[in-house]
Amino acid sequence: MRFVLRVAGSHAARLAETLLPLLAEDQEAAVETANEALGKFAGRFEAAYAAGLRRKLGLFQKRQDDGALAQDLIDRMAGNGADFTLAFRRLSGAPRGSHCEPARCRRSITSGSLGSVGVQ
């Protein structure tokens, strides 16, 4: 996630540089305005990234350890050479709702549906 944030932050900074003439007539004022906006970028990006991962993982209630859970999955997927798109697609087919007993849900995710894309 840190790598993604660094790349996104770098792209945002380059975009801000191109927008300087539109932000203010005075160069110093334009740089100050851009830096103020860029200072808020990391927090907003992290919140949006975490919300997107929660949606992908079906975590409907925000919990403190959501980030660690998502990062563990991503690390396992990367470590096993998983196809991220396929893994998330197959995860979307896992049983859900109150009718899903935890043991059954766990089995459907680990035995075959994600194992075939490299998540173990």
C-alpha cells in the first residue's frame, strides 16, 4: 500500500505543478495552495483505498484490524503469484449473509475458489 501511495502522491504532485498557473497569479501563492491540497492527499487516499478494499472483501462494518486483514491477503496473493483480478472475482462468489456459517464460508474461500488463483 505504501508503494501505491508514493506513486499516487508523485502523480498528484506533478498534476499540481501543471495547475500552478490556474491556482493563483502569484507563483508563491499558487505553490502554497498546491502544497496545502497535497498535504491532505495521503490521508484522503488511504481512507479511499481502505474503503475500496473493505468493499472488495465484503467487510461491511469498519473495524480497526481491517487494514491488517486486507494487507495479509494482498501479501499472500503477491507471495503466491496470484492473479489479483481473478482472486477478487472469485472472492465475490463466496457465500455471504446470515445463512453463511463461518466454517462453510472459510471452506468455500480456501478450498478451490481462491486456491486455484494462488492464494493459500
